[in-house]
Amino acid sequence: MSKRQKFVFASLLLSLGLLSTQLVTIEFPWRYLAILGFFVVSYIVSAWALFDDLKGLEWLTIVPYPGIYAVSVSLFYFLLPEAMLSRVVIFLLFGMGMYALYLTSNIYSVAAIRTIQLLRAAHAVGFLMSLISGLFFYNSIFSFKWPFFVNSVLVFIVSFPIVLNGLWSVNLEPFLSRKIIIYTITVSFVLAEIAAAISFWPATVWISSLTLVTGLYVFLGLLQHHLQERLFRSTFREYLYMGVGVLMIMIILTPWK
């Protein structure tokens, strides 16, 4: 098989795996055990699809990311109505997103060895998929209406690998630098604090999750520009305006009583 054939086959296989997780009983803990198993399967399938160019740290930074995306979609999928149309739409979108992730991951693996022109496009796709994964995770967390401290801990846990992958992929170093680890912990902690604060607001699930993913967009975007040594004042203002604008919209749309 060529690389693209592997990516198509792996994407189709995991899309079928996504549908199979919905057949599991909703009783605790079977559905969550099914999602955990789906992550393991996603890791194995991704390792097979990307094996040719994988090396060293990439087994911890590149290979798990398709599985993280798969888990986020699986959790979000449980919240959708059980209609055939929604299943088909998610099936198609998940497959296309997974294929895009495989292409992006393959570019990262190759770019770690030599410079290629597609790296900038891969960064853009990777950034977008990070936001999508974060949105699905945050939406699922807030949907359970847990106490603020539970929301905070869960947001930290799911944000950590997303931020880590997003920051490491900037320079594709063969190791995790102290700077990357500190930045990842800091951003994940700040997002967890924002989640705790949002938990006290009478905001809807979608407003809460969109506000939190905006925080992910701002912090991750700024740090990526910083690591690329391209963080100019105009760039900083753009991200700042986005964050303030979403916060104002959230305040306006919140159903205060």
C-alpha cells in the first residue's frame, strides 16, 4: 500500500469504529470503556499508517493525536440525536478530519528531517483540528453539568495533550524542551481556571464551550507565533481583540436572571 492508501483505509476503518462505539449500551461504565478501547485501536491503526517515517518522540507526540481526535468526536457523538442523518454526517466529517490529520502528521514526520513547503499548510490544518478537538471535549464536559472543580480538572487533562502537540509541532524538535513543557502546563492551567469560572455563569453549554475554545485559540495561537519568532504587535492585537470580543458576546448572550 502507498501512504495515501494507508491513510484512506485507516480513516475508513476508524470511521466504522466510531459507529461501533454508538452500539454499546449507555450504562456506565461500558460506553466509556468502549471509548477507551477506541483510543487504543486508533493509536495502533495510526502507528501502522504512519510507521514508515516515525521516530523517537513522535510515538508520543504524533501517533496519539488521531486517537485524541477520535475520542473527542466519540464523546460529542453521544450528545447528538440518534438519527440516521446525524450519524451519516458525523461519519463523513470524522473520516475527512482523520484523513487530514494523517496527512498533517505525515508532513510533520518528514519535516522533522528536511524542510518541505507543505509545512505551513500542515500547521494551519493541525491548528484547526486542535480547536475542533478542544470544542468537542469542552462541549462534552460542560454537558454533564458537573461541579466547577470537576470541570476544571477535566479541562486541564484534555487540554494538555492538545496544547503539547500544537506547541511541539512548531519546531518539530527531537525532544520536549523545558520551555514547551512549561508553556503547555501554563496554558492548560489557565484554561482549567477559565472553565472553573465559567461553571458559575448561567451560560449555555455551547456558549461555555465556545468561550473556552476561544481561549485555546488565543493562547495556543500566540505561543505558536512566539515560538516561530513572529509575534508582532499587530498579531498580538488581533488575538487580544478576538478574546475580548468573544467575552463580550458571551456576556450579552448569557441568559442572566
